[in-house]
Amino acid sequence: MSKAPEPNPHHVSPWKFVAALVVVVGLVWFVSPMLEKKAGKDYARRNDAPKGLGHTPPLPREQPVAAAAANPGDHSWTNGMKWIPGGTFQMGSEEGQPDEKPVHEVTVDGFWMDTHEVTNEEFEKFVKATGYVTIAERKPKQEDFPDAPPEALVPGAIVFTPPPGDVPLHDHMAWWRYVPGANWRHPEGPDSTLQGREKYPVVQVAWFDAMAYAKWAGKRLPTEAEWEFAARGGKARLTYIWGNEKTPDGRWMANIWQGKFPNGNTVQDGHKSQSPVGSYPPNDYGLFDMAGNAWEWTSDWYMPDYYAKSPKQNPQGPQESYDPNEPGVWKRITRGGSYLCTEAYCWGYRPAMRMKTSPDTGLNHTGFRCVRNGPAPTTVK
């Protein structure tokens, strides 16, 4: 069995990329002092932050989003969802990253989960119904970046951009860049569109955006434990959700990177980036793309040692966050890996793999799916 690659802190705060935008517009900007001021203003609520844990995340001004009205007799909300029966499983991996350990017993109650990641057309319905504006579409505020020239404060998001040559795999800044005009409507930048990608997972959505959608839909984001339980599909201790071989009988089972990362994608599975949801076989619970395609937000804060003290029954995640790679940035857990994942780098398509990202960050490989509490079906769907 393959050994997990060494940890790589390849998800960083968006503020570094906002600062990098100065290079794009040809301006001179002393980045480090600006970031320190930004961290001190946006992240630190020093009287409230847990001692020794750095800073709290920036909290965007919440846009009012009405939740779906509950109707006890209407079960149409289960359309497009699968019942996950709940149960007890061994969470984590002894062969993965340090934060996947120790393997520990967890029990989760039953719940409903979206069959696939939220798609562009589904997210568009939400935006049209509510007028919601995602974080990537909002102009950075001058008060948050007091040293930045006004012309540098433009909306945008972080986009994967393959470097022209070989780069060290620990240098994630070599393939991520802040692109003005990138957002969920234009995942790779203003010249990209959603035409023909209606059934693709929506990306460039921050955790706050995913939460807003879930509230509108009358759902919620899964806990990290719920997500891993559902991904495993009732199978115990397998490396992948489908078994222990990455390509059984030579077949690609998930939309992941093929070739040399980050600039040698051989596209053996036919997909250079995201693929339409449901393009690969579902797991035993009938869930598609629980490995690869797009990372998925969960509700949990990230703590590297949480598993050592996690409750056994329906864990909700820690009440605080700490990432030793970026001590000043609180982060939420993402799961499942994406089309950029490779065994040589993050190996993120394993069900035990944990990733963390600041909740105000959008990237073109990160989306989400929702869950909902509810009674078990009389006939399993």
C-alpha cells in the first residue's frame, strides 16, 4: 500500500493572493506590513479569541437569506438526496497524514445527503431567488487594506495556473494566483463562463457562500464525521471509497490528476478540470464524486489533534481552529479531494484525508454538497 506524501500547506489565506494582485496591476506595495495590519484588524478579536490560537476569521457582512419553509407533509426535499443510515465506524487512517490519526470509533445518526455536489445550475437558482452575492464578487474594502491603492482593490478569487516548468511541490504559490474577476460565474477568470458546465459542481464558493445556500435550501453542511461516514459507503478500512486499488482493471474511478503535478496533466480520464457530476460510479450509498472532482466544505473547524479528543457520538468538530502552517488563520475542513489531487502531492481522494481552508476563500477546485436531518424513508431510495 502506498505511503501518504509529506504534508504540504497548500491552502493559504486569500490575503496573500490579494497582495499579489499588486504585481498584476504594476504597483509597488509593501506586502508584509499590509498583511500584518490586515491580520490584526480582520482576524483578531483579541478579547474573544482563545488564548494561543491566533485569530478568528474575517466575518463578511451577512446577507439576509430566507430559509426554505418547512412543510411536515412535503417530502419532496428528499429528491436528489440519499438516506445515510448512520452507524459506527473507524474514522481516520494510520497510514495517512498526522492529522488523520489516531483511528478512532465514531457513531453518527442517520441523515440525508445530496447525491452529488451542488451544481452551477442549482447555485444559480439560489442566486436568482435571493440576489445573493458571493464573497469573490464583492470588492475588498479600503478599510481592510488601508495601504493598498484603490485600483488594486478589485473582486476576484484564487485560480489554479500550471507553472511553465518544474517547481518544488512545497511551493504552492507557484501554481495558485489571484485572478481579478474570477468567481463562481467565471471560475478561471473573466474570460471563462459556465456555458456547457451547468451540470458541473459550482466552485469559487467560500464556506460562507455554501452556508448561505444551505440555509436557503433548508439544509446544512455535513460535519466532518458525517462526511467521512457517508463517503466510506459502509465499507471498512479501505484506502479508497471503492477499494484498495486506485484503478481497478485499469479504470479511473474518480476525477483526479493523471501525470506529473502541477504541469503535466495527461488527462487519461478525459477531464482536464471538473467533470459533470455523476460521471464516475457512485459509492455503495449511491453518492457520486465523494472522491475527486471538487473539494467539499464541511461544518467543522480544523484542529490537527482533534481526533485525540473527539467525542464518539455525533462529533461536531472543535470550537476553535489552529493550523500550525498558518497560526493566525482559522480554517474549516474540506473533504474529498479534487481533479488536482495526485498521490505524489495531497492524495486527497482518500476518504480519510483532511484539508483545511479559511472560510472566506474561494478556489476553482472547491465546492460543496448539503445534508439534512429527517426521518428514514419507509423504502430506501
